[in-house]
Amino acid sequence: MDNPKAQVRRTRKFGKGVFAVEDIRKGEVIAEFDGLDIDDNYEPWTDDLFQHAIQYAKASWRDSCGIARLINHSCEPNCGIKKLFKIVAMRDIKAGEHITWDYEMTEKNPWFKMKCKCGSAKCRRVIGDYRKMPRSVRESYAGYISQWLLDGARKGR
């Protein structure tokens, strides 16, 4: 399910990215991870899957058949995750704006690390495990973090 108000474009900094082609209202679904389910035993884990699938359980990931896999990371995103798989606007997004979300909103793996190039004044430089996300950032993302991480936090995992 890709929102027709969002379109893939080339960027100088990130390769491909997703941009609003019309204004998008807070709460609108932009895209969904609706593709292949992958677990620890899946073969072959390709670099492409590693770069684009999101985690939704301790040893489970999901890819997207659409634009969700091309939405770039930002430490100051305009979108977040609802439930497990939906990328949703956290605020109104103007036409022409780069659509982004924070990859730490889904990942809980000590081996996942990515050098951040978002350029935001709030850039954390290295992105990875949700448990490393500063408390103030988690609080600012309230309602937009993958449900599996929230459920695990309530259970003390």
C-alpha cells in the first residue's frame, strides 16, 4: 500500500529517496512493509534485504514490495511506525519534502549499526539498536515506535 502522494526520486546524498508530491496530513499512512517475511534461517540473506527489511520480532524481519523499503532514515524524521509495519506521518508534510523515519523505531539487534548521514542538528551519528535511543528521543516519538519494541519494553526485555 503506497500513498499516491509519495514518490521515489533520486537524491544526491542517499541514492533513492521518497518525497511528498502533495501535502500529506499527520496520521496518513505513507507505505507499509508488506513483503517477504524473513527469519534467522532464511537463505540467502542478501545485502539488499539487510539494507531494507525491518525487524518485527526477536528473529523476524519483513521487506516491502513498495516504497517503504526506500524511505530514508533521519534522526529528525517526519514519519514513524504504527503497529508493526505501517510508516505514518508524525506531522503534516509539505509537498516537496523528503519523507523519512528513524530506523531505530524497529530494530533491536546489537549487530545492526549504520553511520548516519542525515545532516540533522539532532543527528546521533550512529544508528542501530532501539535500546541505545536516548530516552528523550523515545518520548518525542510516542505513538510512533514499532509495537514489538514497546511490548518488549513493558515486559522488561
